[in-house]
Amino acid sequence: MPSSHASPLRVLMVTPRYLPFTGGVELHVHEVARRLARREAAVTILTTDPSGSLPSKESLEGVEVRRVRAHPANRDYHFAPGIHAEVSRPEWDVVHVQSYHTFVAPLTMHAARRAGHPYVVTFHAGGHSSAFRHRLRPLQFAALRPFLAGAYRLIALAEFEADRYSKLLRLPPDRFEVIPNGSDLPLVTPPSSRPALIASIGRLERYKGHQRVLAALPHVTHRRPDVRLWVAGRGPYEQPLRRMAKELGVADHVEIRSVAAGDRESMARELASVRVAILMSEFETQPIAALEAHALGCRLIVADTPGLRQLAHQGLARSVPLNSAPELIAATILDELQKPPPAKRAPLPTWDECADALLELYEAAARRGPGSASRPLSLGAGV
């Protein structure tokens, strides 16, 4: 959908990290920025470089990338004073703040307000393995609320997330827009016969719950020695998971590895061979990995937690309580292994739909200009 703006809309997208770093926010920014550029928007990505070794400016797929130093180099706080000067430049029609978790968000929102730039914020909420960081979240939101209240719109990835933040921030629901992430996973033809393969999908963090699946595996293999588990991901929790598999005596049944982030064809082929996919995460905003597995014919088991239980309500997954005994998780896995692939497949949102919805929102923000946060928006409820 081409832009209706009189001249190319000048969008500054601010994110704590960008390529060559990988992750959910980095993927989102990369996918939508290059599509917006094809829609005749002039997109600049402003990000940080803790190492100081990356180019300060470069062009990637029609998108300008600017990097400023962040401190400290070995932490994820991303305190980057240079953000303020870049956001304060007069050329931006709209500023998009990607995620709220680091110092980048308040620096960006403060600069945008002072410069008179309308801005929008996407939360990109998720879990965290640090209990201390979880306990700090209420204080963090209290500090951020004046900035978030000044945003033209606050973007959530799912309806439940918009409802949650509306209550948490004491802001009316019409200040939120729901724009889901997209997927570019090719829907390959599954094999005629799938092996007894189960997959626990997600970054290797404790809150993702891979250890819950591992704890259930001995009870599964006792009944089905042919079952194999693929822990599909990478991250800091890999070694504890490997030790756990060895201690439980199931290391020969477990493979822990990731697929290259950009190799979507390989990921699709591998998922198409999985019989049961499991996500036992404490929290997911928009479980794209689960939707992709289901779309490729996997039976789906999820924890009864925010962002996942909706899949069970929609009839796409079977849910179990998060802190279920390993025996219950194992019994659920064994039961699902006996069933055929699901007849009803999950519809996958697309990145093009995401980019189109963002462009419409940007144009509305640019038309109304600064100080428009409290004015009603005529767009629909989301996509």
C-alpha cells in the first residue's frame, strides 16, 4: 500500500539493538522497516552499539541505520546519551519507540516531546529470567507513565496485552492499537509420516520452560522409547539444560540446537517433521513460534499462561497448568503423540499486514502533529 503522505514520510525507528544482533525486536524492526521503505517511506533506524566496533552509519535494504555508543558494554541497560541528539533533529515526521525495557525508551520519548515530534511506542513485552528485574517492573512503569501517556498511540501485539497495559498504566483503551507481528515462514508440505519427535521451542532462557519438558521426558520415554526431543533455540540457559538431560538419563533422546535466524526454509522443513510442539513459557505476548508450528501440522501443547492460553481457547492447542507435575506433562505428550495432525490450522499474520497498519498509524500521527496524544483516532481497532 503506497503512502498517501504528500512527500515521503520520514520515520525514525528507535530500537536498543539491531542487526547484526538477533532477537524478537530486532526481527520485527528489520521486517517492517524494509517493507516500509518499499512503500515510499523514508525510514531511519537509530540503535546502539555497546562494542563501538560497528559502523556508525550504513544503508541496509533501502533503510539508513545510525548507531550511537551504549554503556556499559557488557550489560543490556543500553544507556546511550547520543540517542537524545539524534531524536531531537528536526527532520522526523514521526518517531517509533521499539520496546520500553532499556534506557533507550525514556531518552527517546523525552527528546521527541521536547522537539515536538509525535511518537508511538510498541511494548514488545515478554518474560525475563531475572526475578529482580520482574520486581522492578512496577517502578519502571511508574517512571515511564508520563512519557507513555504522551505517545500518540501505544502499540500492543495482542488484545490481551492492550487490555493489560491499559489497566496497568491507567490509560483509556482507545489510546492503544493492536498490530500483531507477522510471519514469513514458508508452508512446506509435511512428510507423509512423522517420526516420534517432539519440540520445545523458544530462546534458551529459564522462563521459557524447556526444563519442564525435560523433566517430563523420562516418563515419556519409559512408555515410548522411540521418542526424541528437539530443544529448538539458543541462549544462556543451554548448559544447565544439557546438564539436566544428562542427570535425568535422557541425553541420548535430546538434541539442543537452533536453526539460523534467516534460514526460514530450513526451519519450516524441520518443524514439518515434528509431531508435537510444546511451549511451557511463563509469558508470551504473541506466540508466533507456536502459530508457525501449528500451521505446519504439529499438535500443540502450551502452558496455561498469558499469551498462550488464548491458543487453547481458540481450539488450536491443549493447555496444561504451568507448574504441572512432570507426570502430567508426560501424559499429555503421550496422548497428543497418538493423534493425527490438526485439521484446523492456525492462520498466520503477515509482515506486509503489519507494515501497512504501521504506515497508516504513522500517517495519522504525522497529520495531527505534536500534542495529539489525547485526540481520538479514527483508525479501526487493529488488525
